[in-house]
Amino acid sequence: MPFYPSPSTSGSGEAVAITDYGFSLPEVTIANNVTDINNDIDFSAGRLIVTNGTTRLSALFTAKTKRLDAAWVAGNNVGGLDTGNIANTTYHCYAIFNPATSANDFIFSISATAPTLPSGYTHYRRVGSIIRNGGFLVPFIQRSDTFLFVTSRLDVDTTIATTQTNYTVSVPLGISVRVIGNLDAGYTVAASNNELYIAVGSPAVTLPSNAFNNSAYNYWGSTAIDFRQSPSKASGHWITNTSAQLAFIKAGPGVYSLNTKFYTHGWEDINLAVGK
């Protein structure tokens, strides 16, 4: 079991070079700031493994609040944006470290892999991602690697086609995550009692067009639900592509007219534990 120096006994910014163990879930967590929930993020204190792509350090980070609506400045309650102007998109939250001075801080970037680092800050680690929509940060709650919306978001409300189609859901861009959501639909016209399914899954796989013959309730990370009874619902976790999309298809010979809704409740950040 690797040993991590305790934050309670280590000085601010203290770093320890490491070579014999990998990443784990970050101790630092993020939260909406209660004073300016629309623009600010609170970062907790904690020890993190940070990297410059070649070497890794275990460094202690002190708690800070950073502003998304202002350019990065070192310190607490100041700007945190690495470059450009604030926009409605995904921002990835990074812990950044200067090994020469032991300075530790946090920064926001639209890049999911390589933030624009201030001078002297060479090591970094993504600790989470946030979504800005409609001019404000979407409120969330973090628990370990799980991020849940305060209010679920309706992302799909349409008739699903018989060809596999990708739909964008409310999760971060630039990384693959495991969506937490539910599919909710009922038929409006029951012209036959033949099998009819809606399958949802990762765009990386081909969803079965004959789900009822493939027992596709768990087919390569997809879920198929039977709409021969109304209302029909299914909840689950599905992996997105880096464009924040899931794939949907209407499968089976049935001829129901469907009105399908997909609600996103949040996501599991499956990359955090491996330092990505």
C-alpha cells in the first residue's frame, strides 16, 4: 500500500518525488461557491499526485476559490481562467504546481488534457470538470468520482429513429464519462403487439437492430427496454464519447409511435482515478 504524507502534518505546497506508484482518486474536490454560484468554484485542500508528463510529484494543495469569469491570478478569490474569454462550454478544473517555489493553485481550461500553464507551474492534475450553460455554471454535487446535478436535465425529447443516432447529453466535453440517467417513453399508437425496443449505449459500439433476439438488455454496455407496455422506463449508466454523446436506436418489428425522453442526472468521471 503506497504511503501518502498526511495533509495535517505537511506544510503548504510540500512536494515529494514519487516513482513507484500510480494515480488514485484525487483528495481535492470541487463545489459551486455559495456567494457566486454562477461563476466561482471552491477547491478543497488535499494531497495530489501531479505530473508534467515525465515526472510525478505528490504535493499538498491548500483550499481556494477561483473565478471562472476572470483571467488566472495566483491566490484565493481571484481569476482562474487559463486563456480566452468565458463561454458556455465545458471547463476542466486543474490543480497546478510550481516545483521551484512549491506554489500550488488551481486553474480552469477548455482543454481536457493540457491547460495553458502560468510561468513556473509545470505539474498539474485534472480534479474534475464543470459545465457552463445559459450564462451560468450548472449546479452540481460531487461525491468521490460522481457528479450529480442539483436538478436533472432533459436532453432528449424526440422520436428515436430506426438507424443508430447520436444525441448530446449534459456531461463534460473532451472526456468519456459514465452517464447517470434514465430513459422514459410510452407508445402513443399501439398498431401491433410485435416486439419494439429502444436501445441506448456508447457511440463506440454498434447497437443491435434486433434487440429482442440478442437479449440486449446488457449488450456491450447498452440497454434495451421493451415498449410493449406503457409507460416504459429504464435507468442506468452508459459511457459517452468525448463529444458528450450517447447512441440511440429503435429496434424490432413493432410499429408503435414513440415519444422518448432521456434525463441526465449526472456522471461518473471514470478518468479521475488514473490521473486523466
